[in-house]
Amino acid sequence: MNMNRAERSDPSSRSSRSSRSRERLVVIGGDAAGMSAASQARRLRGPGELEIVAFERGHFTSFSACGIPYWVGGDVPERDRLIARSPEEHRARGIDLRMRTEVVEIDVEGARVRARDVESGAESWTAYDKLVIATGARPVRPDLPGVDSPGVHGVQTLDDGQALLDTLEATQGRRAVVVGAGYIGVEMAEALINRGYEVTVVNRGKEPMSTLDPDMGRLVHKAMAGMGITMVDDAEVTGFRTGDDGRVRAVATEDAEYPADVVVLGIGVRPETTLAEAAGLPLGERGGLLTDLAMRVRGQDDIWAGGDCVEVLDLVSGRERHIPLGTHANKHGQIIGANVGGGYATFPGVVGTAVSKVCDLEIARTGLREKDADRAGLQYVTVTIESTSRAGYYPGAAPMTVKMLAERRTGRLLGVQIVGREGAGKRVDIAAVALTAGLTVEQMTTLDLGYAPPFSPVWDPILVAARKAVAAVRSADS
């Protein structure tokens, strides 16, 4: 392979492990997992013991991608409030952070990475003793006519959010189409409603929120429609129509066209593992890197991976899953940093907890859906209950629907889904703890939860669902 002048002149490209007086940790990716790993490693090992070099291709580090819809919608007034730590702050802590620099190759055998300056195109090799891959996930962008037209936006980075805001401020029309009805889709629908747009959500599924079972997704559909959002389910987008100026004007499906002055893609993400795959590192069924409990890439002694680019163990089904969430990424980074820094830590797995909202509707789930349980070969019962967030006589009591899955015979809790108004969503944490502990629904009925009329009915909705699930398990086995 030919090297340009930058590659030949970079001293680090010629540094071997034996010739360096201190170890070098190289981190690919400057967001949650990568910089958490770098920061934790720095806390445990000073600059005299460990050199840390981090590469980030974007303009920002350590930012909250989850907060972008709320910034776009106006709930968060300034972009910089989403930034936990700036590049300058990382550098002040002894991390050689190289912004606007993209790693384009990992040479596992040579223990080095090749990086390219995004602005100049100059390339150089950097050797490593330990490597952290935290390349995140990439938005799904369908290969359809007009998808790259002005006015069609993905929302993954702060740059993406700013580009969308610029479009919203410049456009004269007030019609928005959101493609996809997962977490990003429904959150962006809310953001656009808050900005005074007429919003249409086009979803290929039969109901919004495919992370829920269809019967619970139907509740979300009904509520979104009641908020003035036009819901188009079971529709396949075929292209994006443009005007004479080249800007997007409509979203086309097989049956109709939906006028649009702006389009937001909320179709989901996939692990960004192009580099890892090219380097021959192991990938799972969903395309994410596979690691051991210490977040070390399987089969490698000196390479770790974390964040949205990995698959992790589902503690309920026992299978690997790709669950891209900032909570996991930060934990992965802490664990990797502890191990790189000479300590020991493990990440046992997840139960798949997530919570979101659209306007005043709260949506939460943890554990398995029915199709997840079917895929895992589990036999189960399901129950659904209606309750309220507070005592029914207390002002502000809001309706809540809870669905619970339990394993037949054993009664082991398998999953919980919640759709309701204020006070509904965070109740899912009770179920997440129960899943992690491996509780049965019968054991859940005796949980000593906090009670007062402003916070809960005498029987909390989670406990009501657990009691009903106990009866269903007994009935199924009788």
C-alpha cells in the first residue's frame, strides 16, 4: 500500500510496542462509549503511564444524540446544552483528541490504525497497544429516488440537528413528513408539532412503535392521531418527489403521495462496523461487534468495543441483541476504561428497557415482546390491565395500560409494556429490576412499593398486572 507524505512523516506510524516508554491507547469515536473509556482509563493511569489518542470525524464530542429531538422541538433552547464535555475539556485531561479525523482502516496484525484528516485528506498511521472501537451506529437511509434531495434529513448527530433546524427556519411551508414510527420517528413528530407543522408519519409497520406488540402500538396510533398527527401505517415509501428547484415536495408510497416541505427519516439505525468487518473482527446476527463480558472483542487480547456498534447479551432470552442506547454506551465505556486502566469490570447484559414520549403520551417497554418470546422458543401467557397513575380520586390521575408477559409453568417475568400519560413511563423501571433479578410474577406481587394517593393507587398498576399474570399462569397449567 502506498503512503502519502503525511503517512511517511508521522512518527507514530513507526513506533513499535517495544520502542515506546509508555503504552498507547487508541480510541475510535469521540462520543459516549469512546470518551467514557478514555476518561476512565485516564483516571486510573496518568499520562506518564498511558498515552491516549482519540479520533473523532465530527465536530463534537460527548454529546447527547437522544436530546436532539427536544432541541429541535424547542424544549432544549441551545445546542451546547447537549454537550457533556468539549474537545478542549478532554484535552485538558491529557487525552490527545484529534477532531475531524476519520479512521479508515484497522490493521489488526500490525496493531495500528490509518486515519484521514476530513478537511485536508492527509493520512497517517498510528500504532496502538490497546484499541477501543466506539464507532456507533449509522442511520438507515433507504436507496430510493430523491432521498438525497435538499429538505430530506436524517437525525443522528448535532450537525444533523442543526441542518434540520436551518431547513425549518428557511422553509416557507408548514408540512412535514416523518418516515418511520420508532423512537426517533415519534419524538421527531412531537418536535415538529411543537414547531407548528402539520405532521404526517408514514410507517411501514401495521402500528407505530415496533418495539411494542401491535396491540400496544395501536394505543400509540390512537393517541398520536388524537394529537393531530396524520398516521399512515402499513405503507412502503417508494421515493421522494422534488420540485423544479430540486427540493423535496412529497413522499410517495405505492398508493399515495404526501405533500412535504421537510422530511425527517426515522427508520432506525444499524451498527457502524464497516471498519471492524474489513479488519476481520467477529460480528453478530445484527451486524454488531461481539465481545466478552469485559467488552473485549472476542478472539482479541488488546481490542475492546462498546456503544451502538456492539451486540450484547439479552438476560431474558439469552441471545445477543443490538440495542443502541446512550445508557448502555456510557456503561460500556466505563467498563472498558476500567479494564484498559488495569482494573477489572464486566457488563453482564441488558433486559431491553426503553422509554419515550410523544407530546403527553409516555411509552415504555422492557424485556421481551411476544415475537421475541416466540423466537426464543418460550411458552408464555400475556395479560393486559387498565389502571391510573394515581389514586382514582386524586386530581390528575391519568389512564395507563400495562401489558405483561410471563413464562408458563415457572411464572418467570418475561416482559412489560406500558402506554399512558404522566407518571406511566418510569414505572417500567420496576419491571426492569424484576427482570434483572429473575423474579417470578408471584414474587413481584409482594414487592414493597411506595404508596400515597398523589403517586399511585393502593395497588400499583405493575402489581395489578403481576397479580393477573399469576392467575393466567395457574390457569394455563391447570
